[in-house]
Amino acid sequence: MPSLNKRSIEAIGECVQAFKKLRETSDDAPALSVVGEIFHQKLFATPDSASLHTINNHYSKLRKELGNEFPTLRGSTILPKMPKELSDQRKENEIEAVNKHILSPMTIDADLMITKALSGLREGLRDRIYPEVKLCLSFLCCLRSNDLNTLVVRSNGQAPKLGETHHWLDTLPGTFSMLPSKQKEGTDYKAFANITIVKPEFYSLIRQAFEFLLDHQNAKKACYCTLESYKARKECGAQTKNCEWGYRIKEVMIDRIGFKQAVTNWNGWEDKEFINETFGRRFVACCVHREIIKFADDLNVGTLAADYCLGHVLGSSATRTYLRYGVRPTQIPGVILKKVQEDNPIAISEDTKITQGLYLEQTM
């Protein structure tokens, strides 16, 4: 039998054609309802044919393709979704999984983790190894894996570019603005301000890393996939679908940088928590939440600072899934963390103003 991915591609193509015919004699909503039923029967009619997470991902692919074929439907709430009973079960499973992490958290020496990331960042920049720089920076700034990857074009046609989608804010040291790589079925997320969790003496290194990753010439350099090339510290461009680093290279890189040395207690998560950019993003969110930088009074409530740092909707339940590590970072002196006020935006240019997010202000 063909793989699920191959069958999904075929089913999506058939569903697009079915919708074209159905909408000739039916309104879009009932036609799309039928399309959803067709899709589910073709791929997931058999119980336990796939995990709930996998099922949801394939429905997302179906919605994306329908939005591409019929732009007026992009982002519409009537596009097919996984059946409600499965969606409800998926949410329950996610809450249960997060509860397990929170009740039995792995603990991390945050100061040591930051030191290791800074050291790895210097070496990655020196040797011009794009994947290594990207990984290390994710432990120092709250970034998604592809936020800075210039080879990844967003659904709106934009690619990350310094001076357009990303700006290093010289007037607010340690602060940058960014347009997130995440797009949701045609929804363009607004740019927001964000911060790094390093001491001011390292801001120039963080800026250097941003400039390196956002340089398209660095990203498009040849990417190798052999352990021997990495051990020889050969230059490497950004990973692509045709050149994805395997487990062996990643493990050697992680051991070389020393990230695992900063984990003081895995608490049983050794085989389930993998050190990657998502791990780094969680780590930064946890450090911000634990006030590695002193909060201004209006941030000192709930998970507000973490929400802003992650670029989430305020009060988002998704933020809780990130705050799963036990950390006690040493607070950085001489800096205060503030939120951008909508009535006092950060001006990038005459036409571009940032109205949300976080920024740093020096106090000494």
C-alpha cells in the first residue's frame, strides 16, 4: 500500500476536483462539507489508521491546497476540519501531555545553557555553519525554526530579509522586530518586537548571528549531510528538503556544544525531549517567564511576558505548552523588560510602526 503521505496527496487532488464540480450545483459550505467526508473516508476511515496529530496535519494540508486553488476561501471557517469528536480528543490528549511535563518537569541550569549557546554561536559563526548558528540562536532568542531562514518563502510570498521582515533596533539595544514565519491558512501575522535573553555585552554577537542567518548568500551555500564534513568544520548552508541533517550529525553537534551538560535532571524525558530549535524556543520562554530580565509593573501578571515573547495571542492556552522546564536564571542587571504600547509604537520607518511585543530598556 502507498504511504499515507502519497495517499494524502492523491486524496487532496481528488477533493479539489470534487469541489470544483460540487460548487457548480451547490453553495460552498455544503460542498466543502461533502469534500471533508470524502477526504476522511479515503484516508482515515479505518480506526487507528493514524495518530490524531497526523490526521490534523493532513486536514491542514487539504485546507491549504483548497485555499491556494480558490483564494477567496483562504482562511475561511467553512474549510474542512477533522471531525469534532477527534478534535476534542486531540485537545484532551494535548492537555494531558502538557500536565505530565509540568508535574514532572525536566530541570535546566539556565545560566549554563546560555553560556553553552553563546560559545556554540561564536564557533558556528567563525566556521560559517548555518544549522549550528540557527540552533544556538534559538536558545538566546525566542524564534521558530524558520523565522530567519531566507530559503523558506511564506504563504504570502515573502521570505525573511533584514531591513524588510526583520529589523535590529539600534535605539533599543537587545531588541529586534520580526515578521513571524508562521502563517495560518492565509492569515498574515503582524510584525512584533522581541528581545534576546543575554547580557548587554553579548548584544553585538546576537546581531552578528541575525545578520549571518538573514544573508541569503549564507543560506544558499551548499548544505552537506555527512558527519565527516561536520567534524571537519566545513562551511554549510541552510538545510533544505533535499539536504536534511540526520540524527548522527545533530547528536554530534549537540554534544560538541554541550547543551546536555546544562540539563540537571531529565526526570524521565531523555527519550522524548529532543534538543532542537523548538526546545530552545521553550527554554527562552521559560527564562522570560521566570524573569531573567526584570519586568515592568504592567508585565508582572500571569503569563503576559511569555505570551508576548512567543508571539501568541494574549492568554493563549498554547503558551502553557511551552512553560514546561524548571529554570531559575540569574536576573540580568541594568535592564528592564517592557511591553510595546499601541499608543506609543516603535517607529521602524515613516510607514512601518511596531505596536506589539517586548523591548529592553537600559537602567544603568
